[in-house]
Amino acid sequence: MSAVANSRVRFLVSLRTQLGETHFADIRDRLVASAATPEDAATMEAALASAPVPPTPMGAFNDFSAASTLVVMPPPALWKPIVDIKKNHMNPKIKRPPYPHVTLLAPFVPYGRVGPAADILRAHMSRIQPFKVKIDEIKLFNNKGSSTMFLDPITDPPGQLDVLFKICSEAFPDWHGTPFEPHIGIGYFKEKAEAEALAKKYQDAWVPMEFMVQEIYINTRVAEDTPWEVRRVIPLGTTKTTPHFEEKPETP
């Protein structure tokens, strides 16, 4: 079995107890069908068949999965200038394709509970109306041993991303993640001097952009190196809007 196939199998096996049998079977079949060779397919199928079976059905929202995330994303029309920078400076530990986002809650709910989680979020999103985000400044987080380049999202009214995070975290009181710092990551650097030089270069060429945050997204993936896909779109406020993204089905 190739290294890529082996990585995908191990990732899916680690999630079986969180997915539930129906969704595990759906993803298993898609994964085997994507194998590069018949030999890989047979080996993957055998390995997945031996994955431990969950002893009991999932209960409350007190388990969270690295295979899902709750995010804000700019509309697709604004992705290119962000991805053009980000694709060249990805953290080598991240194998998935780059995409622009502000992480709200990650890890998020197991794959098999995306629907119920979306229902909970819809009940809470009436507490916040759509708001504007302006992106015109590139900044750096100076971490221990590395630097992160990011776009700084400024909201109108001010502080709305923090309000949105607070509402989401209150909807899932058993979620305990890292402190929230709203940003759109676009680069990872070992050397601070390189990060500073490139931040200035990109800032000089940056064209400011604005967009409305009118919805949030539950995204899932089937392996560490596959793209995140939108499973649920949850609108903000009470006014009906046209979604920026379509929900993708959870089964083939």
C-alpha cells in the first residue's frame, strides 16, 4: 500500500468510533474506490475491515473530531489572491490544499452528527446579524521558533467575530479549544526575517477586500490530505440570503 493510501487508512481508522457505522461505511467505500491500483484497493479494504467497532452509539456533544471544523470563509470570488500567497507558504505538517478561513471551533463534531449540530447552531445564529469584514492588513504572529503570517479581519461593527465565536462556543459548552484570535492564516515561516520581508512584499501589493459574513460553515474531510468540504451552511440573523457555498452531500 502506498504511503498516501496508508495515511488515509490510518486517519479514517482513528475516526471510526466517532463517525458511526453508516458514515464510516460511506467514507470507507469512497476511499477504496479512490485507490490508485487494485492492489491498494484490496489492502485498504482489508485494513479498514479490521478497524475497531464503536461499542455504543454516540451520546451528547462531548466528543469532537479532527475531521470536522466550524469556520467563516470569504466568498469564492475573493479566494484567489489569498490562496496565491498561502499555497507557497503552508506549514509542512498540513497536507490538505490551502483555503482561506477563520476558524471558530476546531476540532468540531463527529461526521455522523453534523446535522444535529447544524440544528443547534441555527437556533443560536438569530442572536447575531450579518456583518461586514474588511481585510487590508497583513500581520505576523511571532511564535516560539516560527512566525505565522495572517490577514487581519476587521469587522463592522467592531468585534463581531469575537461575538460570533462566543455564541458558537456557548452552543457547545463541552468544547474546549485554543483561545480565539480571529485571523486568516496565509503563511508559516521558520525564520522571522524571511516572514517580515515577505509580509512587507505582500502588503505593498495587497488590494483591500470587503465581504459580508452572512453564514458559517461546518466543513468535513475524509483524510488529512483531502480538501475540506462544506456539509452545512448556517445563516446568521433572520433574513434569508443566498448562500456563498453549496452544501455537499455526505454520501457518494
